[in-house]
Amino acid sequence: MLGSLLGDLLGTNTVSQANIQGTWNYVGPDCVFESENFLAKAGGEVVAQKVESQISGALSKIGVTAGKCSFTFNADNTYTANIGGRAISGQYTLDTANSTMTMTYLAGLGKLTPKVSLNAGKLSLLFESDKLLSLANTLTSLKGGNNALSSIVSSYQGMYIGLQMTK
């Protein structure tokens, strides 16, 4: 049931390597809650809208804004990301059965595994909230962490937050 609920929130379009290829531009944050309780899920959607509003400001501090953040996925399993003027590149592997993508960066030293969804022409890369915080800290090279993002992330359990993009 849990997989079905999360699937309903993440989108119903099948994600394939062919339909993610190309350049995707950031349009806003995305937030999904994983919950076994339907009522908690419904409440989670209301909270998700609030979190998306809060997280938008926190993400903008690390350069994740419309017009300054994009991802390009190539047919050869390489990708390039531009986040606030910082270029990141690496390789990706798509796991269509689990709707996840493994993305390496820093010559394979770093790895992210976001959930991937494609819904209504929008691609979402959704990270477990603590993993997004780790990425934000890597991007900003902050030793003490990103306080605004950290306070949002620590407030909710079972939350996936990330980037929603269009071609």
C-alpha cells in the first residue's frame, strides 16, 4: 500500500531513459510525504505545500532558482547540472523498477539516489530530506550546515524534497 500511495503522489508516467533525456530547467521545489496512513497522507499534502513555500527560499540561497538551475541528461548515461553558476557533472543510472536514479559526481566520489517522477511534463528529482541537506552543504561548502534548510528538514519525518523541472 505504501508504494501505491507514494506512486500516486510521485506521478503515473513511466520514467525511462528516453523520456528524461534533454535539458530540464528548475521551476520550483517539490515535496512528497511517505505515509502508511491515508489521513496522514492527506495532511501531508497540506504540509507539503507549506514546506515547498519555505524550502523555496532556502534553495535560492544555494543557487537553486528558476533560470539558474538546470540538469541535462544524455543518452550515454552522463549528466551535467548547473546550479547557481556551479557546474556538476557525472554519470547516472536509471532504475525504472524502483523509480530511482543513481547520480555520481566529483569523479565518482559522491553519489545521490533521488526518487524520479515524471508527471504532466514535469520531472521531479526527490531526495530523502537529510540527503538533500547533505547535497546543499556540499554545494555551498558549509562546514556548519545550512541552518534554514536544516530546520525545515528536521521538522518532518518521511519527507522527500527536491526539484521540479520542465524541458
